[in-house]
Amino acid sequence: MKKLLMNDKVEQIILAATGARAIRQRQMVQSLWSGYGEIVRCQLVRGTAASVIVKHVSLPQPSAHPRGWNTDRSHQRKLRSYQVETAWYEKWAQQCGESCRVPRCLHVEKLDDELVIVLEDLDSCGFAERVTSVSEVEMLACLSWLAHFHATFLGVNPAGLWPVGTYWHLETRPDELDQLDCEQLKMMAPVIDDKLNNCVYQTLVHGDAKLANFCFSPSGREVAAVDFQYVGGGCGMKDVAYFISSCLHEDECERYESELLDFYFTELRKALIELASSVDADALEAEWRSLYPVAWTDFYRFLKGWSPGHWKIHRYSERLARQVMDDLK
């Protein structure tokens, strides 16, 4: 098993945050991308909870990135992402209700070259299931989560978060744009970006709403989300398109597009009613439905530059991209 980075200083932070006498057991959940730390489950002795999840960011020395993007720009983007996640848990997460469940933050500690975020353990709260392939029940649960999340934050100013959310946002990805081998898509990329950034109805987007960042109940009908490094302002379709692309293959994307969008917008309308929102649901749906292929193409643009052989680059994505570029000319 890989040796944990957690040190005595971090352990004292955890004990103080939870009132525990000791940490009985430590279990690595996962390493953070590119060696930036780890996520650890800590079993506690007589704490306020039986266990907590600790996200421990420890800045690495420069090293080779698995896809070759080990640039200072990449490093600064990652640093900013952890600052954003800290702001999310400190100032925003508590606004999420049960319909867009997120882990409760118990404590945040910022050190010179380390960051410690102590979170509620979702496994102990009934969200212990993780899936690598998705059933219809689980997929609809995630789309419902996204709809309630987007409704909750409609029209907010994303203070402390990314002004424009998602990890593939054009402004933060010039290296990948330079590598893009489709000249038309490269030329249209700023137009696509502007179209999404200037839509009337803006909300907060999760920014990395892939299947791996959702935690399920045993039935799959309830779900919670984690990993808020790229949360920020934007059109909700960015999350929806990205999530669907993380679940379905080419023919399924085509086959289920209308059904999944219909379900999402039904849930969005329900959420607006629950929140007593004054937003015009018809206008919101009309605008966002028209932007679904634009959001899909925006991610496709990043993927083509970042990993040209990726499995998500298929005929469905290419068809939507051609349609969007023709429409925006």
C-alpha cells in the first residue's frame, strides 16, 4: 500500500476538528491528480463522528505529467482549483439541500504549502456506493442532483469561485487549444465560449460532474456529489453534457438525448417550484436546450486538443460540433 503523506501536524488538525481522542485507522481513498496530495478516510476514537474524509493537499516538486501538460500554467491552475474548493466549502456548500447533497465541511486549515479539508464521510451517511457503469436509476438520480444544484444557484455571483466554471474552460486551456488539429474548431472556439458565457441564465456549475464524482445510496435513487475544485459560474448545460458524456457511448448518446434532457428539465422545473423561484422556467428551458450542443462542443474542443484518441471523440460528438459551428458562422 502506498505510504500516506499525512503527518503529525495534519493529524492534530483532524483531532481538533472532530474532538476525537485518536485516529484509529487511516485508509487511502485516492491520490490527488499529479501528486498533489491524497484523500484519506480516518476512523476516529470518540470523535463527533465515527469517521471523516480528509483531503490533504501537499504541493509537489515539479515532475512529469502523465499527458505532458506539466507547465507552470497547469500548476497555477491546480493551485487555484484548491483555493476554489476551499472557498466552496467555507462559503457555499451549506446552501445545498438534500436534493443536491454534498459532504458537510467540518474544518479547513491553510498551511504554508499544505491544505487540509476535513469532511463528513458520505459512506457513513448512506452514500457508500460507487459505480463505474451506470443504470438508468443512477443516471436519473445524478441528473436530478444537477437540476436541483443549478436551480439553487441560479443568478448568483460566483464570488471566490471560478468566474467561469469547468476544468476545460477555454481561457485556462491555451496549451490544448494550440494542439488542436481542427482549424475550424480552433477558430470557432472563442465564439462557442462567448455563446455559453453570455447566456441570460447563469448559475453555478459543478465543473467536473463525471460519474466518478457521485456517491450513491444502495438503491441508487439517492446521490451526493464530491470534488468541487472547478465549481464556478456558467450555463448548466456544461454539467449536463459532460455528465452524459461520462456515462454513455456514442449510440446511447444519440438514442437517449431527448429523453435525458426532458427528464433534467422536468426536475429543474420541480426544483424552481420548491425554491419558490421567480425565474421564467419556459425561457430558461428554451435557452438552455438550445445550448446543449454548444456545451457538448465546448468540451469536445478541449478533448480534441488534450487527448485526440479519447473514446469520447466519436461521430455523435463530431456531428454536434459540425452543427454548432455551422449555426454560429
